[in-house]
Amino acid sequence: MCAGTYPITVDFIVVRERVFDKIFKILGISSELQTGYQWFDKRNYIVSETNKTIQQHFFKNEQVCKIIAELLSEGFDYVKYKEGVLKVGFNTFTGWRWL
């Protein structure tokens, strides 16, 4: 795991979008924050409360989206921002993919 700090107060996690995520969105069971970059939104799922702060500080910049997408494509399971720290890592076998 590696980490860096960033000064906003909301949490989010980005994972690769799975088939069930797409089905749940189509059925209206779930929704997610969209970055506006179709290449990113099509492949990745942002788990968070809908929040303009996240969009403005993290995902408005396409370079940030490219970095997150590259980390996920390199094999990391998630990119997480919680309590001021941005982390990447691998899931342990917990049954919950975003713990």
C-alpha cells in the first residue's frame, strides 16, 4: 500500500467496474459519481456519496483519472481516499471488496 494526503473531507473508493455494478445501475438499485470521461466511467466504479467536492478536486482533472486508471490496470484492487489519505492496495479475502 502507498498513501498520500489531500485536503478534502469526503471519502471515496474507486474499483474496476464489474458486471453486477452495471446491472445494478441499469436496474436503478445503485448509482455512482460520473467523472465525465467516458473512457474512465465505462471501466471504473466510484463508491461514494454523490458529492461535487469529489468531482471538483479529484475527477475534474483528466490526469488524476489517468493515474487512478493506471494504478487499477497495474493490478491494484482499489484506490481509496479516507480521512485525508489517498491509498492504493489489494483486497484481502474478506468477502467485501471495498473494505
